[in-house]
Amino acid sequence: MELQQSAALNDGPAVSAAVATDRIVETSIPARLDALPWSGFHTRVVLALGITWILDGLEVTLAGALSGALKQSPTLRFSNLDLGIANSAYLAGAVLGALGFGWLTDRIGRKKLFFITLALYLSATAATALSWDIASYALFRFLTGAGIGGEYTAINSTIQELVPARYRGWTDLVINGSFWIGAAMGAVAAIVLLDPAAIGPDIGWRLAYLIGATIGLVVLLMRMWIPESPRWLMIHGRPDQAHEIVDGIERSVIGHDQEADRESFPKMRLKMRDHTPIREVAQTLFGTYRQRALVGLVLMVAQAFFYNAIFFTFALVLTDFYGISADHVGWYLLPFAAGNFLGPLLLGRLFDTLGRRAMIMFTYGVSGLLLALSGYLFSIGALSAQGQTIAWMVIFFFASPAASAAYLTVSETFPLEVRALAIAVFYAVGTGIGGVIGPALFGALIDTGSRNSVFAGYLLGSVLMIAAAIVAWRYAISAERKSLEQIARPLASME
């Protein structure tokens, strides 16, 4: 048998905390997973996980594209400040959801959290359609954000732990980038649903949220076949189940399991545990790996402010400064979404070949410089609505892989036992500092009606991205094509 356990393991596959210190497992599961070629199994994982980001993109884009409709709604009549507050509520929910569900993801497993977070996300999205004032709308947006925050931790952990090392960077970037396929769908939906000649001004935006939630039910079915992470099971006292899952994956990929070849794979000795104490988590994140923590925090803060500040106020800039009607915003969102998806798709391979440090520095730095340039052109009135959209499309061709690389960096550079919580902590802190402040700040800047005020906000985002590029070049880890256990040895390792 490929998994060799100590004599204390005879009482079954599940382990209690009381005996975990005596239970040792020797395994080559990580090496076996990394040795697999790309296959239909991996493609199905990408589709089943990526479709969540497609739905998130659909829902979030509708929220942005619906800004004008919410201001014109005879029931709600939101101001720009109201919209900024509601968007910040969504991001605040994402922060708290990531922390709570991230802790649970490391404790009870990746697969269980798939269903909990998705159920919350879909039900809260549907409830948003029933909003009657700013308080109810902000509350439902908060709960929607909590669900999607939990999704970030569970999904990014699973990507890292199921995909072979040599494909990990590109896969992670493309899955996170699939958000923008949903964004394009949301843009088209907004064009139809916000057409005043077809649907009333207080009905179209409600239908938009209901349709997004209804479509999301399909994801629940697609999640059923995704296995629990064998790496997580291996450490948390279920080595037999981990072995069974890996055997099944190998049979589906290469037609047979690699049991007979087990001697050719490097092994690890692990002390199984049912959870990791919070004190050990804190010591790992901010003591042992404090330099990696600094890099993750800087990357997350910069991209969160950059993305959320601009994206959540995209429609407001078009309507307030360029006079674009709310029902036409979707047309401008399509090229913006295209740039955001094509960036990870076309540049993602380079993160696995040229390397993480070089590509993170390049994408962050170029994004910041281009934002400063386009912001200046905006401030002097040199851009039309079409020119502004083209500028954003080019900027986010580079910014999209940069933002995804922040999640990639955090999720692959910390040990397995704290991976989901690490994603949660840095996502939460980064989004709390950069994301929650950004939409509200830009909403207030746009309300001034001053192009120079908005330009000042763009400059702040530019400085943050350029600073992050410098930090990444100096301190980021070269994790390309390396196994997760080579990048960060599990805390349970006996070697």
C-alpha cells in the first residue's frame, strides 16, 4: 500500500486530537498528483470552479452596471454616496466571510465549504432583488459578499492542491480571470434588462439579481463530483480516503493508478492532526513566514484598491462625466471585460515559464503606469467615452493577471494547514484597507464633479501598484513549477 502508517493507526482512518501525536503517515501523494499530465479531470475542475467566478462576475457586474438604474428607481432613488456605501458593504461582507469561512476551510475541509458558501451567496443574491431601501440593499449585499469571500478561500485552496505544479500558475490565473466572462454576460444582460422600452425602471434591476441566482443553482450540481483535497485528508487523519481519491484520479487520467511505481516518487512523513491551533497559525503567518506575509499583504492591498475603486465606479464615471445613459453602460463594459479575461489567458503561461517574480513586477508596474497616464488624460478632458473604455481595457489586460497573481502568491507560499486561512487573512486585510475604502472614496470624489479630484484617486491607485511591483521583485518567492511542499513544508512534516 502506498500509504504506510504506524502501528497506532489500526483503529480506523479518522483520528482524534488525543492520539494525533502518535500517528505518523508516510506518503508520496503530493508527488503523484504533481506527476500527472493535464487531463479531462483537471479541465473539469477548472470548469466546476471557474463557473463560480463566472457567476460572481455576472452578479458584481450587474451591481456596477445597475448603478444608474438604482439611482433612477422610483422606489430606491440612490445617490452616488448610497451606491458607494452599498458596494463597500459587499466588500466588508467579503472580508468577514473570508475570515470565518477560511478558518472553517482549514478545519473541516475544502469540499464542505463549497456548498455552505455557495448556498449563502446564491440566497443573498436572490434576496437583493427584493430590496426596498438602502439599508436592506446594503444588508443583502453584505451577505452576498460573505458568501463570495468564503468561496475565494475554498476554491483557491483546491486549485493549488489538485493541479500539477507545472500548470498551477496559469490555471489559477485563468480560473480567477473567468470572472470576466461573467462580467461580459452581465454587461449584455444589463443592456436588455435596463432598456426602458422593454422593462420598467424598478423591475429590470430586480430581474437581473434573480436571474443570476437562478443560474447559480447549476453550480451546486457541478460541485458534487469534485473530491476533497487528498493533501488535506492526508494530514487530517484520513489517509485511506486520500489514497482512494488519488487512485481514482490516476485511473481517470492515465488509465491506472501509480501504485506499482510508488518507489520512484519521493515520500514525506507526516504527523496527522485534526486541526491546527490558532496560535501556531499566527506564528506561522507572522513569525516564520513574515517576509512572505509582507509580500502577500502589499499585493492584496494594492490590487484591491486599484480594482474595486475603479470597477465599482465604472458606470458612475461613464454616466456623470461622459453622459452615457444607464441602459447603454453595458456596451462599454464588454471591451473592459474582454481585456480582463484575455490578460490572464494570454499572459498566464508566462507565470509558469518566465516566473512569478518577473511577471508580478511587470504586470503590477505596467498597470500602475498606465493608470497614471490615462488618469491625466481624463483630467484634461482628452478622452471620449470610447477612448476612456479603450484605456481601461488596456490597463486591465495587465491588471487582471496582476490581481490574480496576488491570490496565487498567498495560496502557494504558506503551508497546507494554514493555506485557506492565509488566503482569508490577506484577502480580508487587503480588501479591508484597499477595497472597502476604495469604492466609497471614489464615490465621494465623483460626487464632487471634479475631474482633478478623480485623477487624484487614480494617482493613489497607481502609486500603490508601482510600490507593490517593487516589493514583489525584491521579496517574492520563485514558486513556478515547484511542488507546494517544496515551497512551504507542511507543519505536520516529520523531516
